[in-house]
Amino acid sequence: MAQRYQKKAPKKRSVYIWSTVVVVLIAAAGGAGIWLGVYTAQEQAVLTGRAVTEPEEDETSPLEHEAPAVPEEDGQEPEPVLEKEEPAEPEPEEPAVPEPPVQEPAGTDEPAPAEEPEQPVDRRAYPAEIILPDEPTVINGILLANKQHPLPADYAPGESAEARAAFEKMAAAAAEEGIQLVAFSTFRTFERQQELYEGYAAKDGQAAADRYSARPGHSEHQTGLAFDIGEAGQEQHWASATFADTPGGKWLAENAHRFGFILRYPAGEEKTTGYMYEAWHFRYVGKEAAEAIHEQGVTLEEYLGVGSK
């Protein structure tokens, strides 16, 4: 019995010594806590001598399910506070490129000055350089020939059969009222117009000739659609402004549009048409266009949109 007691005595002393060491370590740690719960499983195993069991891993991040530590009641140590991870700094966004500011005109409070109206083209003058085209100018189905729109030199369609038929109907209608109309000049070739113009220019000078005679390539007679008209028995008024006062001239002014003809060069429209008043010069454009031109009181250039008052 005495021998067994002596063998166990060192064991009790060893346990006492370990307990004393633990207490000293706790005190040296600054009284961090006397509860074994504040130590990890490994630390508890060292203090108690129990087996160590690995805790099951929690797949959830502590920040996702741990609430901030709340101080315990008096006499209890607070739960350890997990350090929060600093949020990652957001990547700097590229600065947006500002749109260029809209430049407002100075004095926007004041109304903008009204645009000056377009000045009408003075069609009495020929271009400085005349180049005859390869094809004639046709606008909305109507052939145009003037100082700004010449014809090809070889353009020679002859007298228009359609225009001639329209003239015959018109002459028949005038004859019913005792007026005998005569078409004394219609189609002219480029060469014939050149002979006439050169003769007028030699007689009256080029500036005067340009007012009443077209240069070759610019004459409506070359189109075969122009008819110089007079009245039989009134030959002294042919190719004269006085034809407007004859019965034939008055009748044409009132009725020519019904048959597709217009007075091509009205009085007071020299700047628009390019030529002085010619009471005897009529141009076939078709009934629809002729009636519109007559009703609107405009020239052919204005009707086709190439001239303005």
C-alpha cells in the first residue's frame, strides 16, 4: 500500500504544477479571459488534455453571417471582433468625352436679319463665253432656247408638224370672225439665222441687234416651234409692235393660248426673256402649258422656273 501511494503522489504533483503554469500563463497574457471558450480547440486540448477535433469548414464567409460583436453583460468577455475586409477600390471610370459646345451666333437675342431677295437675272446679256451644247435644253417636256440656253449648231428639226397643225386650227377659228392669219416666218436653220443676225448687226450695231435678233444657235426659230404671224391685208404691221393694234393682233392676244401658242416676248419683260417686245412672235408650247402661262400672266422662263420678276 505504501509503495502504490508513493508512485501516484508524483502524478498529483505533476497535475498541480501544470495547473499552476496555466494560471501563470493566463495572468501573463494580461487577463485576456478565464473562460476556456475564448481559446481555440487546439488551445483547449493543451489545457484540458482532451483530443483535438477539426471543426467543420463553413463555406459561408464570416462577413456574410457574423453580426458585429455586442458587448456581453458585466463580468463576461466580449466576443472577438472579426476584422472587416476593406472594400476593393472601384476602378476609375474613363472620363466621358464632352460634346463640343454649340456655338450660338452673337446677338441671339436679336432677330436674324432677313435674307435679301434673290435678284432676277438680267437675261438681256449673253454669257461672256458662248459654248453651244450637244443637246438642246428641255425642261418639263418643253424645249427652251434663249440667250442662256443655246441650241446645238446642227439642230435642225424643221418646222414642227404639231405646231403647224395647231396654227391651221387657230387660223380657221380666226377666219370665222373675218380675220385671215398668215405665218410668214417659221423654221430657220443655224446658217440662215447667222445671215440675218450679221446683217442686222452690220446695219444697227451689235448692241441694238442683240435686243431684237438672236445670235445663231439662240433663236427659237431654229426649234421649228416659233411662228411669226401677221394679218393678210395688214402687211405694213408685220414684224412691228403696231401689229398688237390690228384686229388679228388683238384676236391672237385673246385666243392663241386656246390652241397651244403663247406671246413669247411680252412688253416690259425684256430682262426676263432677253428680247424686246415682239407682238408678232408666237411660240407653240402645247395647250396645257399655254393656258397656264396665259392665266398666270408669266413668261416662259418664269413658268419653267429659270426666270423671275
